Amino acid sequence: SLGGNADGITTDFTPVRPNTADAVTVPEGYSSDVVIRWGDPVIQGAPEFDFENQTAAKQAQQYGFNCDLAVMFPMDDRDERFLYIANHEYTTEPSMFRGYDEANPTREQVEIAWAAHGLSVVELASRANDGGLDPVLGSYNRRITALTKFELRGPAVGALTRTNADPTGSDVKGTLNNCAGGHTPWGTVLSGEENFNQYFGTADTITDADTLEQFRRYGISAEPSGRLWENFDDRFDLAKEPNEVNRFGYVVEIDPWNPNSTPVKHSAMGRFKHEGATVHVTADGTVVAYSGDDERFDYLYKFVSSRKIVPGNSASARAENMKILDEGTLYVATFSGNSPATEIDGSGTLPSDGAFDGGGTWLPLMTVAADGKAVSHVDGMTPEQVAVHTRMAGDKVGATKMDRPEDVEPSPTTGKVYMALTNNTQRGTNGKAAADEANPRHNNKHGQVVEISDDHSGTTFGWNLLLVCGNPEAADSYFGGFDKSKVSPISCPDNVAFGPNGSLWVSTDGNALGFNDGLYYVATEAPNRGETKLFLTVPIGAETCGPLVTAGRVLVNVQHPGEKDGATIENPASHWPDGGSSQPRPSTVVAWKNGFSGGSGSLGGLL
Ligand code: FEO
Ligand code: CA
Ligand code: CA
Ligand code: CA
């Protein structure tokens, strides 16, 4: 709670002006600072970053590239020390290596990229004189990379996941494309393996029709990959190791309190382009995990556990609780509208009853019992197939095709679930699925935010659209019924997060309105429901990731600054955060209200 201290994060700030500045901007009366940048030391003894002289050995001890998920646990009750965990989603080699030759990368460059993926665990110390946070090279610090040992669990393990290097099918090397995620009440981190397809390729010809159809459904191309990793390790070669790709695309769980622990991949939650995973716990201790599949026309899923939480925060309690997401039922969502639609000048539809709303049903795909035995609920598919080719299971049962399900997160105060649907420029085009009440626009450039009232452990839900994003002056945008002349324009919602009082915050990726991405506060309750206020903007070419809102601070991960068509190392589109003629560096940022400082007790607390 804010405890009456006026120096915490509040929602009465004056919105930031949409802008194209090469800077992080925050409201009047707030400040921000960089916490940690790509290449900064994470492990004790790590060398300082040198853009011109990077090596894989250095990168494996330094903060990875393209920080995305942000999770922070308090390490004490005085707001002095936190354990911070970030995902490192992907690498952009042409902006990391001077003279990079896409047709002929060096082994060192490839191994740097492997080390720049994964996650970082970093202790952070509160600064005494303001709200800043400084990295500490503490004993929990850890880098997890594309080479770290993982345990794959659940129905996927078997004939579809065995490789020459791993006859068990469960001993997996590394994690890739970790996008969003969440934390669990038992102190672990969930991280979604999203666009894993891009790392696999082959120069050989694959002709098996079933294999090619499975590849097609997951966007995997049986041709040389963009990074050519298959030239450096056979496991990335789809012809030589056809099952390696089946070992990616899961929700991974990490115990950040034990740097020697083996992270887990939970195949009972299905394999798709997991944006992330977040949990809600019902009154009887059932854990419900929500996860979106970020692809145009793909699906929303949830996993309902049958195992209950073991209390306590000991290492053994955490190890027991890390089995919760292995036992239960995986569902996929269908959405239906409740009112006929009216076409508006070719751009989409408006509901005839004035509200974008309706009901939905969760369709079961598979159930895993306590003994590990799994049952498929999909005709013609074994549990192993459902766990590995989950998208095809969703296709078979008739799940609803959504406009890119990104982050999905339950409110800690109301239990309502909020989902960002980023955009879908193919909706209603070339024979693709037409607009419906939940995905109401053709050629949807700006996305929408869905509010779901879920019977969490049950199989039905109600839904409505909180936001249909875009220019507030456009006829096809909707801001929860709030006066559209008084909102900040918002486009391409990607991540959702909640402040300690249940306030909803939405960050964007790929803003199609012509200004930089940012983080917005969005009111969910009357009388201001739908009010949308821009709190923070990120530099040129960057995406606003991670958002994490505590009582006293806002953290964002500034991903891919300078990522713009035509940008090169010789002519970067951004010089953030180091300024001058420097290369851009993905970095973590903290913002606070002026007057707030570390060590002020309850203000920093979260969860
Ligand atoms: Fe990695 Fe769907 O954003
Ligand atoms: Ca309606
Ligand atoms: Ca994302
Ligand atoms: Ca994104």
C-alpha cells in the first residue's frame, strides 16, 4: 500500500505527449534512469562491455540482448534490495557486429548470439537519494542462455523430442525467444518461448508431407535460416535433427533463488508461440495459467492445475510447486459475440447493441494426471501430439482465430483477465477470417484489449473489449465508453501489467500512429473506465516491454532501440542510452515520482 506517502506511483499524472524523441520521456514531476544495459556485467568478475571487442565468453557473463519480460521480487522488507529477472528475446546481428556478413557469420558471432539469448537474474539495490536501482554482482546472479541445461517435462517427452544428443527426449539445451511471462506465488518466474521457428533451418530437402505441414503450421521453413546457426550446430538443422525444434515453444519456469537449479519446460501447457504465461490462484488453491499464442489468427489458452500450492518458500516447497504446471488440463478458447454487426465503411464492424461483448467456452485439449499419464481430448491426436502440435489440436476443436494474442494477465484485485491483441493486418483479407465481435476490424492495424470475466477453473467466460485502439478521432476506435477527446492515442497493445492497487498498465509494440511506443495507464472501473493516459515513451525504434509497476516505481525494458529500416552500425537510428555517436543498447529503465527514494519501506514493495 502507499501508506499515505504521496511519493508513490499514482494515476493522476499529466500524460506525456506522443513524440518521436530519441529518449525515454516521463510525466512532469517524474524522473527516470537506466538500470542495466545490454553488455553490462551480471556475473561477478564479468568484464565491462566493449562493443568493438565482444566475445561469447564475455557475453555469457553480461546482460543479454533485447530485454523483454521484467519480474522483480523483494529480497527484504525495507525496499533496499530486489531480485530482478529479465528475458532476452532475440538478437539482431547486423546491429551487434560491425561488418556482419549474413551469408557467412563467424563462429564467434554465432556463439555471442547464443549467449545473448535467454534470461538474466540480477540483484538490484535501491539508491538512497532517489528512485534509481543499481545492479549488484550478487550471489543469486545468473545468466541462462541458449546453452543452459533445461528439463523438458510432460506429454511431449518421447518419440517426438528425442535427438541424437539426447535419447531421453527431456534433456534440452537452452531456451530461445523468451518474450513475456510472469511470476508465481511460490517465487518462480514463467517465461514464454515465442518465435522459436526462426532459429531452425536446413540446406537439405525435406519431402515428408506430414512434417512439412507441421512446419508450416508453426512458421518453420525447411530452408536456410536467417542466422545460419544450422551451419555451426547440427541441432539447428531440420534435416539432421528433425526433433530438436519440438523441444522449443514451451512455457519455461525458473527458480531464481537457486542459481544452480535446472529450469523446466512444461509441455502440459502446450507448444506454440507462447507470448508468456501468468497465473491466477482460486480460493481452493487451484492454479490457472493463461497464455496467448502470438500469431495472426491464433488462439488463447489456459491451463488449470489439479495440484494445489504447497505453502512456504523453502527450496523444497518451490521444487514441489514447480510440478503444479505439469498436472492438469489444457484448454483453448472460443469467443462468440452477442449482437449482429454493422459494417462501417469497409474497415470493420460495430456491434448493433453498442457493446463489443459476448461469451466464450474453454475446450479441453488434454489432461495430465498425477502419475504423469496423459489423456487427449482431441479426436485423432495422441497426448504426445497435442503437447507438441498444440496449434493443430486447437484447429481441430475449432478454437477462435484472434488478432495476435500477446500478453494475457489476470488482475490481482478483481480476477478479471486482460488480453492484448496487438494487430492483424490480414483480418478480412484474401479469404482470411473476417471480422467478428471480438476481432472487429478488417486490416486491423491498431489492435484491441479484451477484458474477460472467467470462471477460472471452469469452462465458460464472458468478455468485452475495453479498448479498440487507434486514433481517438477515428470512428472505429473505442475507449471503454470514455470521452475520446480526453484520451492519449494508443496503437498495438502488447504487454499488460497491474499496479499494486490493481491499476492496469498497457505497453505497445509497433505503434502505427507515427510516434514512439510507450506505456499507458488505462482505467478499468467506472466512472473513468476506458480513460487512457500515456505515462512513458521509449526511444526511436524501440518497443516498450516488461512493464512492472510497484507502489514506488515503474520499470520498463526498452527493447530494440534503433531498430528501423535502413539503420546501420555506420548510421544508427538511435544513440540511446549512451548518447553521442554510440550504438543503441537495449536496456532496463526505472521511473519514479520526484521525492521518492529507496529504503522508504512499503513504497517499493510489490506482490
Ligand atoms: Fe515477442 Fe509477441 O512479442
Ligand atoms: Ca454486443
Ligand atoms: Ca511481446
Ligand atoms: Ca512484441
